[in-house]
Amino acid sequence: MAKYVIQTKRGAPPRGAYSQGWRAGDFLFVTGTGPIDPTTGELVGDNIEQQTAQTIDNISAILEADGASLHDVIKVNTYLSDTSLFARYNTVYAQRFSRPYPVRTTVGSDLGHTPGMLIEIDCIAYSVKKKRPQATGVSKKKVGRRP
């Protein structure tokens, strides 16, 4: 089973000793991702709706960097700074993920490592890696000994 790291400039950059994602066979693992602007590295939004949307955008960018999408997500773990935000977060989540929804666990968590951060999400996706089509009309040079 092949495994390799997934990186993209379109997703939130790591703020520590971790990778944005990994592919292991047909599974993709996306790191705990927050509402960080990929360009500026700054927190986006001051409410749970804005932060949820940005966090899911970051996850989507990481998945897309290896040919997958939110439709391939099978498991989501969500960490909220305040569980009373669940209903508002769930409304945005339900707009971005489609039925049948991924399995999900949502828990309260201290997200004080990034002041103002209300949400962090990690996920697992299943996506069969598609082989790239070979170019047509290209002559193949024979490699070996000369006659």
C-alpha cells in the first residue's frame, strides 16, 4: 500500500510539527484544521458560521490536492470551543456535506492555542486513486543497448 503526504497552498498551513494530510492506499487523512486563511495565516471570521465555512474550505482544498472531495469523506471529528454553538455549526456543516452524511463526533475542546478560534475539524476520506491517463501520440524511446 502506497502512502505519501498531501500538501497544498490552498489549505491552512501547518502551525506545528504536522502535515496537512496523508494518503495511505485509498484512505486520506486530513489533519485538525481550523478557520485559518491560507494566504495570510490569520484567523477568519468572528462567528461560528464564518469559521465553519472557512474550516471546511481548508479541508476541501487538502482533499482536492489529491483528487478527492468532500463527497469522499466518511468520518469527521469536530472540536468546538463551546458546545452551545453546535446547532449553528451544524447548519453550515449540513449545507457543505451531502447525504448520506459522514459519521461524525463533535466534542467540546480548549482551542486556546489560537485565540478566537471556535472550531477545528479533522476527517478521513476514502477515494480510489485514479491513474493518470498516458499521453497519446507520443513515441516511446527504446532504452537499452545499441545494435
